[in-house]
Amino acid sequence: MREADAIRDRGLAQLAVAIGILSVFPVRLGNLGTIRIGENLIRPGGPGTPYWLVFSRYDVKNRIRLETVFDADVAKLIDNYIDNHFNVLLRGANEPWLFPGMKCGHKGLATLSGQITKRIEKATGLFITVHQFRHAAAALIL
């Protein structure tokens, strides 16, 4: 995010948030790409309180409700993105997608996935897909 802020790169800021979320809560790409602010990404305690990421059971493949509370670091990342980059990415639209697309709706899932993979590889030399975040998390848990 520091790099995105320094060069005012909205797309890079978007990827920082996506990677930040995956790093602590590796959801499926279909859920990540369709996060809606106010529906999936919420702040039940109001401004300045932790963000919650919630997916109802009908929104997930295995029909088991998913939810997590983000720590202060992830909340700071999301706040920075929303406060400094998000409105430009909306391009005048009024849609709730955390990762808005070029026209209407959310960013294409294949596009988001490819951008995440390329950015991680550029920054670290490690090739990891969005789906592999889930495998890595499972391995760490086991």
C-alpha cells in the first residue's frame, strides 16, 4: 500500500487490499471478488471499529456461513483504500463492490486473480494463485 500511495496507483492499492484479506482469511475467488461494502464488509460497531467480513451460507460453495473480524492492520489497509483510492476506481458509479470493475459490476474474477498472482510474483518471486492461498492456509493449520 505504501507503494500505491506514493505513486497514486489505484489498481495497486486494490491489490494490496485483496492480498491483505487473503493473507488472513483466504476465501474463494468467487467470494473475494464479489465483496460488497455494507453487506459482506461491515463495521457493526460503527466508524473506527474493526471490519467484519461476512458471507451468508447461500453465498458460499459449501453452504457454511463464513465470518471473520479483521485486525487493526487489515482495517487500516481497507480504510486507506476506501478513503484514498476507491472513489476513483468507481468511475462515477454508485455500486457497493469493494473491487469495482471498469464499467459496471465487480472486477472480473479472472482479471482479479491474474493481477494478484502477477503482483505477488513481481514483489516476491513466488508464484501463488488465489486458490493456493487456501491450500497454504490449510497446510499451516494442519
